[in-house]
Amino acid sequence: MSVLAALTAREITRKLVKAGFRFIYAKGSHCFFHNLISNRITLVPMHGGKNIGRGLLRKILKQAGISVEEFIKL
């Protein structure tokens, strides 16, 4: 199993867009993304350049239906 690093929200959103997600809307400090192919919605907290921890990143990937290995390849 690959090790995830703590990433900023901007880096995570870039990889989600590469995976086929598109930005829908933002509510407060959270951005919602939708994938038309898998019909999945995931949200990413945008907290001023702070890193998102590995645990929360795993939850975001689970919502998105992306494995850790696929995410690292992006």
C-alpha cells in the first residue's frame, strides 16, 4: 500500500480534475466536485493553504471512488 502525503486543497483539486471531476459550486469554505461518468460527488475543504491530513484525504478519495494508487499516479 502506498503512503499518502499531506497535500493542500489546491493540489487535491487539480488531481480530481485530472480524474474527470468538475467544479460544481462552493458553499462556505468547501468546494463540491462532480464526476459525470461515475455520477459521484465529493467535497474538498478549502482552508487557506493549510494541508489536508492523510485521514481526510483518504475519505475524500473514498467519496470520489478513486484508489490511493490511482490518485498517486495522477
